[in-house]
Amino acid sequence: MDFDHLWSLEHRGVFWVTRAKENLQFEVVESYPVPEGGKILSDELVGLKNAGSQRAYPELMRRIVAWVEVDGKERLMSFLTNHLTWTASSVTELYRCRWGIEVFFKQIKQTLQLADFLGTSANAVRWQIWTALLVYLLLRYLAFLSNWAHSFSRLFAIVRTCLWRKWDLLKLLARYGTAGGSFRYLGRPEQAFFPGFV
């Protein structure tokens, strides 16, 4: 964790929420009551114990341990924040919302291959980013129209496969994965992806 950066944010009046590392050395100054049987396990005011970390961030902060639903699964997570008056559930909800942003950037970088830029000028990078964002938006709209239930990367692979063909994409996506039969006897590669369509 970059406590120097967090201290810089504190000095600029920015409120932040971040995940705490498992090996974080801290001292509990005060414990706040948490509702029993809820998803919040602990809510504490803590100070850093490590001398280097304490020098980088000398103020107290809140540490909240809670069960958070991420990608449909409950995960135990620890959070740190410099905002001392927010409710613990607000802090966990802020991080849960942030997770959607992380997934968005991961999809942009990995699926749309935005990790490597084709050009080096600022204009070339800008054009590549805008093009990737436009493709992402169009694919999300297509997924919405077709009630797409599979992953974003699978949708991207299908659209990329049939990009130079005149196929009705909505019909294609509606048929995807619904036809029976063995893949062993298929003659053309596109039949393996879209059985019964071609």
C-alpha cells in the first residue's frame, strides 16, 4: 500500500476507500458497535504500527471487515478509509461499486486488447482508446438487445468471428449454444461456433 499517496490525498481533502492488505500491522484505538448477524464483522479506528508506514501516514483511519458480494460470490474483505463518519455499510458499498469499474477496465484492456497501443503519438493513443470505448458500448448494447447470458469475452469472440459475414447478429446470438449434436462431424470451423446456423 502506498501510504505516501494516501497521505497526499488526505492533505488535499480527498476521501478514499481502499482494501487493506492481510499483513497490515495496525493497533486498534477504538472499536465501534456492529449489528449482529449482519455482513459487517468489525468496525475499528486504527493506527499504523510499522514505523515506516506510520511516518508516511501518521493519522488514524478506519478499518472495516465485511462480507462483500463480488461477481455473485460472498468474499471476506478488509477496508481502510480516512472518512470517520460514514457508516460501515456505506464504505463496503462504495468498494463494491468500485469493483464494477475495475471489471470494466479489465474488459477494455484484455478483451479489446487495449494494453498495447498501435501508435505512440497522443493522437494515435486517443483514437485507439475512443475506438475501444465505442466497440465496448456497441457490444454492451448488443448484449442488452439479445439478453446475452454468457461472458463479455465470448460475445466479443463471436462478433469478431462473423465480422465479415452478412449474418443477423441478434438471431445468431439467440441461437448460440442452443443447438444439439456432436462437434466431431462438423465440416467448417464456423459450424463449431454456431451449430445449425450455417
